[in-house]
Amino acid sequence: MDILAVCSSEFWQSMLETVTQRAWAIAKILIFFFVARAIAYRLINRVLKSLVEHEAKAQAPDTAARIQTLGTLIKSVIFYVLVFIAGIMVLKAFEVDTAPVLTAAGVLGLAVGFGAQKLVRDVISGFFIVLEDQYSVGDNVTIAGITGTVEALGMRVTRLRDDEGKLVIIANGDITRVTNHSRKADKSDS
């Protein structure tokens, strides 16, 4: 490219068109991102509000707190999925071939998945422990042959204080059987 071509008005007009097109494409992507996030969050909040109100009428404040926790987790997942989609769309707007990016992300995800299988199993098990309300903080339970009081319930581990005062930490993925001594069967359940 010679100096005259750089100084020509056609060059600058072409550059201005390209910049304008890409700026407009990015603006549309950002609008899509914020609108999609707002709609998803509003839908989640509406569902959560009705579930929390239902649980409040049933006088189950622990369940309402659990629902709020799950709602926050769902919002977080939706946010990251939308960020990933928007990122791919921005790369497309700059005419970057996204196939290698998606392939690399898939391979990386697979590698992390294999490497973090135990972690993923622990988190998924913790999610279902909370979702199914198998036990709560303060409950007296027997897990993996250890009887104690639940001191903390996280997405990855459960902390029990046994009868001798020792703190026992159990990965949620290792929990296959739980006996909850704090909850008695209602006569209406039978």
C-alpha cells in the first residue's frame, strides 16, 4: 500500500464503514445480552417469589432460604452462558473464525471435566442434598457411619461435629446413605 492510497478519501471512507459496522454489531450483541439477562432474571425472580411465598405460607423458612440459594446458582449459570454466547458473537463480528475457539473450549472443558470429576460429583450431590432438603444445619444425622450434628452444609462438603466433639468433613459425592435423627415421620405421611 503506498502513501497516496492511505491518504485517499476512499480508504478513510472504507475504514469508517468497517468501524461503524462492527460498532453497530457489538452494540446489538450487548443489547441482546442485557435484554436476555433481564428476561431470564425476571422469570427466575417471578418463579422464586411464588415458591418462597408458598413456602412461607407452609411455615418453612429453611426451604425458602434454600430456594433463594438455588435461584442465585441458576442466575450465575445463566450469566456465564450468556457471556460465553456474547463473546463468541463478538468474535464473529470481528470476523474471527470461531470454530477453533469452540473446539479449544470443548477440549478444555473435556479435560477439566475428566480432571475434576470428583469435584463435579461433589457439587452435583451437594446441589441435590440442598434441593431435596435431606438434612439441614443443626440436624442430628448419621452419614458414612458417623453420627453427629451438621455444622455446615456446602455445595462440596458437609461438616459434622461427632459425639466426641471432633469435626468430620465428608465430601458430598461420598454420601450414599443419610439417617436424619432430627426429623420424625408425620402420621400423615403413612
